[in-house]
Amino acid sequence: MAHLLAKLRGAKFSEIRKALKADAAKHDEQGLHLEYVWRNADSQEEVYFIFRSDNLSRARQFIRDTHNAARKADPSVNLPEIIFLE
């Protein structure tokens, strides 16, 4: 089973949870299912979250397209680091 582990720095936990909830339907359409969201106990503005992926290739393309569009709209956008796991 494939997963995506994301780390986002400089973010408020409550805002990230809210954004992930708002994007849940879009993620589901892409076969991404949010499993957990954590805040780093030693760094309050560092958030980790993990998705289960139905199709890792599709997930990679979705992330690539989404991040490219976000950078095009705002070159200084704060995007998570993504690690793809099998």
C-alpha cells in the first residue's frame, strides 16, 4: 500500500487541518485518503500529515500539477515537502 508523507513548516496546525478538510473531496477524487495529521511537539509551526494512495503514479502527477499551479500563482507559496512511500 502506498502512502504520501508531507511536512509543512511555518504553518498553523488549525489552518492546515481546515485546508485539508476543505480539500478532502478533491483528494478523494485523486485516490488520496487523509489518515493522520500531527503537529511537531518540539516545533509548533511544523505539521506532518499522511495520505494513503490508491495509485502512486496518479498521486505524483496530482501533487506535481497542484504544486506547479500554486507556484505559478505565487512563487513564494509555502508548500509541503512530500515523500512517496511504498
